[in-house]
Amino acid sequence: MRIGVLALQGNVSEHVNATKKAASALGLECNVIEVRTKRDLKGVIGLIIPGGESTTLQKLCEREGLFEEIEKVPNIFGTCAGAIMLAKKIHKKESDQRTLELMDIEVDRNGYGRQVQSFEKNVETKFGKVRAFFIRAPRIKSIGKGVSIIANNNGETIACQQIINDKTNDKKFHFYLATCFHPELSTTKFHEEFLRVCSGAHLYC
Amino acid sequence: MSNEIGTFNIKSGLAKMLKGGVIMDVTNAEQAIIAQKAGAVAVMALERVPADIRAQGGVARMSDPQKIKEIQSSVTIPVMAKCRIGHFVEAQLLEALEVDFIDESEVLTPADPTLHVDKKNFTVPFVCGARNLGEALRRINEGAAMIRSKGEAGTGNIIEAIRHIRAINDEIFSLKNLSSEKLVSLAKDYRVPVTLMEETAKLGRLTVVNFAAGGIATPADAALCMQLGVDGVFVGSGIFKSSNPAKMAKAMVDAVAHFNDPKKLVEASVGLGDAMPGLEISLLETKLSERGI
């Protein structure tokens, strides 16, 4: 299966490596593609949007006409800036900023403050304890009905997922996974979950 | 399970998030907004761009805090600022201002003839310039979370940045075939721990993010550095000393994102007007890259 990592800007190589490791841990055959143009998205069943600068990612995607194409990808995993890109609603939005508006979450950009407030800590997640790095991280302010929580920090959602399965139209299966922190820097557990869903999603497409 | 701030992972982590991006020198809020609109991943808040520092001479120091605050309040992307080499009090001021990254920079007049800032003592991450592997490893050992080539700032001449990028690449490549005795002896020459040398040799690259800086004047210059393996670029005078800064800024961002795609590079390079005027290195009175080795 083809898994894309949006490679216009951000910590791309860390996600490429984590995806390859996760695939080999699961024994899945997985072709990891760096996505910079529409052409690169062809046949991609799951896309990872890395951490980076959300305003930069958005502009580069827009200039490439990638928004409409990314919306068609059945499975998307966004970390940090990637989570901002997935969100239906964002706070501290720049006047010319646009997101994919795919996932029913409300996100505050740089919700913890500037870099000197960035931090790391151990957090409990659905996939066990992980070392979580919050780097100028966004904060998830609220989640919609269909969104389930994967990890909490002091009562705040820091990782969540949403499955959209419209049975009236079998092409409309979508799986979205968002984290405020950077699992790609410390674990492959989130990538494994993403690949597991992607491999099953073949059935729906 | 308490929050740990200012760890090396958190500092080097921000540098990783800047990869594939362009960091632009700006001297006021208006320029910072132009940079952000163009897609810069961060801005460097300065009083004067390097070309003006070079032309005006005299002692160049940290920017007026008011200037930095003005730029911080105008954009949401990270704001960096420069301190003089070894001037740890300027660094303390910048940390108190909550800039997102400090550039301990040879573009400003050095404050300490022998020592750099002890960067491990700070919560805010530092980037430092380097001309070769020894300089890069010394800075990393002092706690730098990011390295950039020194190049020759304010010249619009890419040759020195290329010299530095290639030197670091070649020296890392040659580490691979060194016996452990030679590695120990080289670590002594470089004045860094052998473990840092071993880790660098194993990775085949620096242990932190490495950007190009110093003399980048066109989108093709930026893509040249990227194709030589750097993780991103700093553009100093190259944007706001060009005839159309907004266009040049966008072109730099596009060129770095698509550095391996000549057709995209053509699109980025069309109709930009004049690049900044360039200077011949051999005619320079002051070589900034020789500061702080």
C-alpha cells in the first residue's frame, strides 16, 4: 500500500522513518512516498501531515492545488501543524489562513505559548505510555460528537480520532487521527495504528 | 508526570519543525508580515540587514527590544533574534523577551574573544554558524540545537556558504573510514567529546538540523544549498535588498519546497526583478565568517 508523507515543509524524515518502522513491525508491505505535488498523491491510501509551520504548509498546499486532492485521501494522520490542517475550526487564524476542515475539532494555534513554554512529559495514551513533545503546540479546545479521545493531559484532549463512514455511499469512508504532540519523535505506536486502519481501508475504496 | 521545559529534545525539536523552510531577516513589522504571507517558517528580527551592517561598519549589537516586541506582535510564526558571540547577557535579554530561537551570530560584532555563550544554561534554543565540522561540533557541544553555514553574510555571494556546506559534508564522510585511534585524536583537535564524533559518523550527518546561510540571493542559490543536503535556508539581505521583496520571498519559499524540481524552480524564478547587488569576496575588508571559530 502507498502511504504519503506531505513533504513540502516540516519534520518529514522523522515521519518517513517512523512509518517504515511501523510497517515492518506489523509485517505490512508499505511504499512510503514524499508528497509535494498532486501527481505524488496518486494511489495514496493514507497521508501523514507532519509538524512544521501551519501557515507555510497551508500556503504551499494551496499553491500546488493540493487541498481538493488531499480531501479525497481516505486516511489522514496529522501531528501538531498537521492537526491544525485537519481542524474544522482554528483560533489565532491568520486572515489568509485556510485549513482542510475535515475533522470535527476546534484547535488553538500555539495554545501553550511561545517556544520557552514548550515542554515534554510522559502521557498515558490508548497505546500505552509515551514520551510526548509539545513544541509550540496547538491545543484542542473542543471535539465533536463523532471524535474519540486517544490521549488526555490534565483533562485536555491531546490526541483523538474520527471515523466518518457514510454507508449510503461506500466511497465515503474516512479516518482522521490528530495529535498535538510529536509521536514520530519517540514512538511508532501511532503510526502502527494508522497503518492498521489504512490496510483495512482497502476494503472500502 | 511534570512538564519539562528547555530540554535538548524540545530545543532541537523546534529546529526539526523548521526543516524544508525559509527563515527571513526582517527589520520591522511590515517586513515580518510580508515574510509570513510569503510562507516563511520563521523571521529573524534585526535592526539592520547584514548588507547594511557591512556597509555602515561600526559595532553591531543586539536589536532594540522594542523592535523585537513589535515584530513578535505582528506575526504568529516563530521569531528569532541575534546576540553577539559570547554575549550571554544579550542572550538573557532575548530569552526574557521570549524569542523562539537565538542566533549567536558572527554578523554582529563579537563580545568575547575566546568563548561562546554556554547555551545549555538556557531554555530558549540557539542556532550557531559554522565553516567546518570542528566549528559545528564545538557549537553543538556548547548546546546549540541547530547549525547553519556562516557563508559570507550581506554579500549576495553564495560561494562561501557552498564552501562551508561542502566542508562539513566532506569531513563527515571522511569520519566513516577513520580508525578509533584517529577518531580520538581528531576529537582532541576539534576539542569535542569522542562520543559526539562517533554519533556524527554513525548518522552520516550532524546530530542537529543544519541550514544554509550567508549570501543566498536567488531561488536557485537556495535550491543549490538544498541539493547539497542542508535542511533549510536562512535568507538575510537577499529578500529586502531585492527590487521586489514580496515576490522574492515567495519565490525562495517555493524554491526550497521544490528544490529538486527544475521546472518548479523556473516558475519560481520568473519575473522577480533585480536580486540584491553582490560583492566579490576577495575585495571585502571584513570577513564575518572568520569571527567566533
